[in-house]
Amino acid sequence: MRAENRSLASSFEGIDRPDLAPSRPAHRFDDRQASASTRTASTASATPAPADSRWSDTLPFNDFLKDLHREKCRAERSRAALSLALFEIGTHQALHTRQADQLLEIIHGTKRETDILGHVGDDTIAVLCPDTDEHGMQSFLRHVAERTGGLHYETMAATYPDTLFETLAKGHGTRPPFQFFLAADAAGQHESGYPLKRVLDLVGALAALVLLGPLMLLVGATVALSSPGPVIFRQTRLGRGGQPFTFYKFRSMTSNVDDQIHRAFVTRLIRCDPPEDGAAEGKPAPYKLQRDPRVTRLGRLMRKTSIDELPQLFNVLKGDMSLVGPRPALPYEAALYQPWHLRRMLTLRPGITGLWQVEGRSRVSFNEMVRMDLRYIRDCSLALDLKILLKTVRVVLLCKGAV
């Protein structure tokens, strides 16, 4: 029987991402065969080395994540390609152990010396390939398949960072297996920033709902009467670790509008293209779209006073968001991120307000906004959150930087 291979890498062929191209050429697997020839190639018919020695050379899960985190940081600095493959053995009890040993031996004989192997599940082996793009990973998978003979296994592969949010960008809630990239960064980090952060979120959100409840009811009624459509606007955003959630706002636009205007704006913004929306020449393009024709008259007033953000207090109660944190990214926005941009959404829940809202808001560029988020993540504390919340009240009352 031939091996059963199911590679996700093939689904990403043809994606042109010149903005993420490495500054030095990514090594293809075929380019490294000369070094691999110094080792004994393992085939289905070859006499395998003792299985115990191969398992001892395979990293346990936590050690593999540490190496993955290190290689990810290196790839972000050098803009070199980094690929990951998962090999899953069938779970037939009589054959499981023997097949795993055979596949591991073949992988060891096929990989380069710089590739890293890890045992990431009861029946899953991971191979991390530095300096390898999606085409190089395809070649590696083909070489493994040629040597596996009658072994039954499945493979999944991804190249960082191009395919990282491909599934999330389509609005799917299922966590893809190749989010090991995210798991590596999130491992060992404080999920809530500091011990009392969640307590502050719950107490603050409940207090705000009690105080602002009558205002929210009035605004909701006004939205319903001013234009047809739902009172609450629901949208998919990405939370901690790239997990999608439903984001709430008072509707400030006409109903059933096309998002292509915003998609084009976000693309120009992240890629630092010349501004087309009112930014003066020589100044950074603002993070928010100005003079959006989709916004209603009431919507402009709500945005100017930030009243449209109040329903996000329910997101805080649900645990999707925090009172203070990085702004939640849109899936199609995250798909355009450079590697270092991803750090803003790995370790903390997104927030209703944050450093960007009180210090930059709509006056700074996208890269500056990301740097503010990273600074907040690094310095996150109870004192800083209280300071930002107090500044937020002042900024909202003065309508400073709102569009």
C-alpha cells in the first residue's frame, strides 16, 4: 500500500508575498542534498538503526516549543523562511509503534542537520525546517513519501508567517494544527498580564454598565430609529493567540455595506503605501479611515465621542477582551502582518482602550500603533492600567483624536 499524504502546503502554492520575501534566498530542500548524502539514507527496505536512539534524538514537546520560539525570533529578525511539518501516524494498535519507529527513522535520514525534530503528541512528530520556504517543504515531504513504502500517515505543513492566519482570515473558528507557531510564543507567558487584571476587568465592566446603562439604552433606541438595520454591529475579530471572537459595537454605518473600502485602506496602511485619505504629505497615514462615506450622521457623532465602543463591555464580561490592551485585529488585517506585528496579539487579550488610544489614537501610523501595543505588553501592570483608564476618560470627554 502506498503512503497516504495530505499536505496543506500545496494549497498555498502560487501565493505571491514579495513584502515577506527573505533578504537572503531561502534554501530549498533539493539544494541541501549534498550535505545529506554524507548520512546513510533510510528507506523502507533499509536496515533501520535502533529505534530507541532515534527517539532519544527527538525533542520532547516543551523543548521543541523552546527551539521553535528561538527559530521564530531569528526568522523575524532576518526575514528568512521557516517551515513546519507534522507527521501523524495512524492509530491502529497492532501497527502503531512499529510504524512510528519506521517513519521516525526515515525522517531522520531525510532531514538536514539543521532541521529540528520534536514529539508533539501520542502519534505526531513535528519537523521544524529553518531557511525553508513552502516549495522547499513540499520537496522535503516528497522525499519522505518516496521512502515510506507501505506506511500510512498524514502530513500537515505551513510556512511562517504567510499561512499562519489563512484559516482565521476566512472566519473559521477551528484552531489549525499549524498554530504551533502561536503556541510557541504564548508558552510561558502570563495569560492575564498580572494576577488582578481579570478582577479589574470584571469590576470595571460591571461598574461601567451600571453607570452607563441608561445612556446605552438611549443610544440603542436612537440607532434603531435613525436608520434601518440592527442596533448592534457584530464583527469577527482576533483575540489572544489569534482566536476569533464576535466583537460588538453600536452600528455607526448604513446596513449591509461593502467592506472593500476598508480592506483597501488597511492594505495601504500596513504596507506603508502613500496615503489616499487625507493625510498630509510627509506625515504618517492615520490608523483609522477618515471621511468614510459608509458612516451615518449619528455614527459620526458616536465615533467622535467613542459611544459606539460601549457594547464591548459585554466582550470584557465574556472574557474575549480586557478593559486595557492592544486593539483586536481583523482577520484580513492580520493576514497582512509582518512577523513582528504578530506579537501584539499573542500574550494578552485585546482591550477597549490602550496606549494607542490615549497617546496616539488616529494620529499615528500603523507601525507606531504596533510599537505602542508592544510597549504596553512589556510594561503591563495594575498601575499602568489604572493610569490608561483615567487618561481614557479625559481623551473621550475632549474627543481628542477621534474620527
